[in-house]
Amino acid sequence: MKKILTLLVAGSALFLTSCETTREITINSDGTGTYVTTTDMSSLIGIAKMAGQGQDELKDLEERVMDTTVMLSSVVDHLKDLSDAERAIVSKGSLDFVMNVKDEKFFTKVSYPFTSTSELSIADKVTEKVVEEVTKSQMTKNGEGEESGAEEGAPSGFPGMDNMPKGSIDEYFVTTYSKNKIERKLDKEKYAKIAEDEGMTALKELSAMGMGNSTIIYNLPKAAKSVTGKNVTLSEDKKKVTITSSVEDFFDDGTSLEFSIEY
């Protein structure tokens, strides 16, 4: 089981920016609200099954079902290089972790409450790191909740694990949350050098497999006055904004993922 668990741990880092993600942000009239990101990595189970086909360790793993909620205050000290502001946001959150190999289900849901929209940029920045850390922690435990001894990093013999993307698409955008306005702009100078980013090159190859669809949902405290951007839709009452995109969209034209919302 050790090799397959290690593959899933390493693979979760690889696929984190190329899986199905839904980010839903609810803003109340006083500026408080909730930030929820769901990351669906179920496609990774199929890859692990192919790697372990016919092995007894795969049969053992299929018997394991993980469904738990982790209070992030318990793992925040394991996250490296967090600022005080980032630590404060993470400490208030929780993460639901579900993995069922037999049914090919593998997803996480991170939730944070926020007291000001100024905290949303911080949540965007640290969520991927939180998911990776908790996933690694949960999947290297045995059925009794103890460490299973799975090695860090990718095991030898699994091709494609040496060039895991270390960054994310979000790093190529600047999202600002000001009073009654949300705006996302491409960092064009950084985007112009994307060919030099080995992680993004690996991610581009994965995008050809149809991975990397994402959805951002904003539940506004009042009707939107103005909404611009490709693949942006507005509900009838103008209080719900939904933005859909893919990794492929990003590589075709980074500006296509820009948007602006005024309310």
C-alpha cells in the first residue's frame, strides 16, 4: 500500500491546479462572510488504480474509506512561511476530507469565515498550500489514524512525477477586493515569461487531457451594478455572479480569465 499511497500524495500536488475546483464566496452587507473552496481530485484515483493494478496493496487500499473534518488550527504550525495575517485566516478554518478508492471519490472542501473582504486575497493565496498539507497528512495515516510510513515525494518508477507544478494559475493574477468592487487582472509581465516556468509547462500538458475546469461564485449582498468578463454569468436577481474557466483558457489567452464586478 505504501507505493500507491505515496503516488496519491505526490499526485495530489501535481493535480491540485489541474483538477475540478469550485470557489464560492458569500459576502454579507457588513463585509463579513464565508469563503469555501471545493477541490475534486477523483480523477487521481483512476491513475492510482492503473499503477497498482493486480497488486495486493491496491485491494487493501480499496477497503479504506476516509471521511473527516480537520480543524485547520491543528495543522497551521506545519505550514511553512505563513505571515501572521495568513496564519490568522487559516486558524479560523476547517477542511472536509473524503477519499473512497472503491467508489473513486477524492475531494476536499476548505471553509473560512472572514470579517472583511480584505481577507479574501489572503485566503486565495494560502488555500492550495492548506489542501496539499492536509491531503498529505491524511493519506499517510493507516486505518487507525497513525502514520503509515509513506515516503515524501514521488516514488521511483512512476513517470511524470519529477516535474510537479509548484505554482498555480492564481499566481499570474492580481485580485483586488475594494468597497463594492471585485476585480481580477492578469499580470501581463509575468505571463509573458510563462514559457520559463517549468511547472506551468507541465500543467499545460495536463490541460490537453481536459483537466482544470474551475468555477468561482460570488454571492453579493446586493444587486450587481456592472459585471464584465468572458464566461461570466449573472443571476436574475443580479446577486449571484458565476465565472467558469479552464486551464486551457488560461494558456490560450490569459486575459480571458479577467473580470470586474461592481455592486
